Amino acid sequence: MDRAAIRAGDPLFDIVDPHTDAITTVSSSTDGVFYMRRVIRFVTAGAPLGRVTGAVPVRKGMLLGPRRTVTERRCAISF
């Protein structure tokens, strides 16, 4: 399997709360290829951390524009 290949449920990031040391693991919701990650140590809530692209579309319509609803499954992994 390719190094960048991801399966649904694979852990992608561990987020550590600097105040409480609580660790939250962010996992992939889809099979695909992990192709982008942010190289920063600290992120704010909602910031994109990385992207996994797969064979099954999770959005329809204008894919390069802003999202219309918050109920759509997100391609970008964010916390």
C-alpha cells in the first residue's frame, strides 16, 4: 500500500490541549490519499489540518466555491 494511502478510521492527527494535556485523535472518514497537511504546531478550532481525497464524491455542484450547508460531509479534516 502507498505511504499516503488512508483507510476510513485511520488516525491522522493527535491534537493536544495545551491547558489540560487532553489528547484527541482525528481519524479519516473516508478511504483515499492523504495529500495535504499543515506544518504548524498550534491551530485554532475549525482550522483545516489536512486533506484526504477519495474515489467517492462527498460534495456535488460547485466544488471550488464556498460550502452551502454545515451538514455536508467535509473533505478537509478540521478540528
